[in-house]
Amino acid sequence: MRLFYLNLRTYRQVLLLTLCLFAISGLFTFAVLRQTADLPINAQGSDTPIIYRVKTDKKAVALTFDISWGTRTPGPVLDILKEENVQCTFFLSGPWVKKYPEIAKRIAAEGHEIASHGYRHINLSQLSEEAIKNEILKAHEIILSVTGRKPRFIRTPNGDWDAKVLQAAQEAGYTVIQWEVDSLDWKNPGVETIIRRVTTLVRPGSIVLLHASDSCQQTDKALPVVIRELREQGYELVTLSALLRYGPGVVE
């Protein structure tokens, strides 16, 4: 009886150890895959890609700007980009483009890539698939009519998405873009914090999230240093479309 008890206890210990090792192995595998297979990353239950970065060895990054409101910040940001000869990708909300068409036209005229930030600044995952498509297409028509550019990328409001959002975006002719490096400029954390986050967290193929809305009051102050330090690190600053050409498995 004692021998049976010892064997049973040993069996339980071995079983517990095996389960722990299996769990650790699974977590490690997930972490590795997340780092090495970033493009594309699929939403659960969907084969539609959502892009956070481009997997490439080339030292290139995309600075991307969201704009949803205001007129004070976009001008200084555009002035800096023009002076530094940098072209970026701007995700513009439909109502903002409609309200301030001259700024949107300037963004396009100066060679920056035009993308969509949707229409209402709401979480699209809370809507039906048909309503999501209506939000996307409503913004699309405004952006196209004002800038003359047909956007093909969208960054959903608040970065909110699920499989339904990705499917609706694909049916509307869009690819959903997220980011790998969040500058946190939307929190106004301090110029040095913005600079440090961007310049230390980037790697080849990074997509960087910045904002040119008036609520972000430190972006234009941090931007010249960000550009200079990234260049000193050997990075090429490109539009999102240019960056995607460096990565495998991207639909052009």
C-alpha cells in the first residue's frame, strides 16, 4: 500500500511538472512568434491581416500621424517635415478633412501619404459590420473628394478593432494599420519622453504612432530631435507604402 502511495504521489508530481513545462513552452512559443512573425498579424477568427510593423532587416521606419481635430498643431508639424525633407503617412478623420479642407490639401500637395482615420471617433467594434463599412466609406468619400487621393489604409479610431472590423475594412477596400511604437504624445508626457520612446523603441520596420491634433501639444517640439536622432542611428524615414515594400507577404 505504501509503495502504491509513493508511486501515485510521484505520478502526480510528474504530471504537474509536465503541465507546467507545457504551459511555459506555449508562452515562449507565442512570444517568439509575436516578435518574428509580425506581418501579418491576424485577428482571432479572421484571415484578414492587421499590420503593426514590417518584418525587414532594412533600417527603415514609418512615422505616422493621426489627425482628428484642430488647426494649430498640423501646420508646425508640416513645416518641420518640409524643412527636414521627410514624407510621412497621415491618417485623417473624415469630419476633420471636411472642416479644414485647406490643411488636408496641403498634406497631400507636399507629398505625404493620405490614409483614413475613419469618420466618427468611436469604437467601431461596437457597431454592426454594415455600420462599420458605412463609417469607413463615408470618410473615404470626403477624403477622396477633398485631397484627390484614394486612401487604402485605415487606422481605426482609438485603435479599436476585432475580426468584424477587419472584415468590414477589407470589404471596403482597406487594410487596417496599427503601430509598434506608441510615442505617447497624446498624453503630453513631456518632450524628452516622446523623443526617448521613439528613438529607443524603434527597430527596422517599425510603424510609429504620432499625432498632429491640437490636443497633442508637444509633438512638434519633439519631432525635429526624433528625426535627427533616427537618422543618426542610420534609419531611413519613409511613408507606410514605401515601408511595406520592404516586407514579405504584404498585398500591394
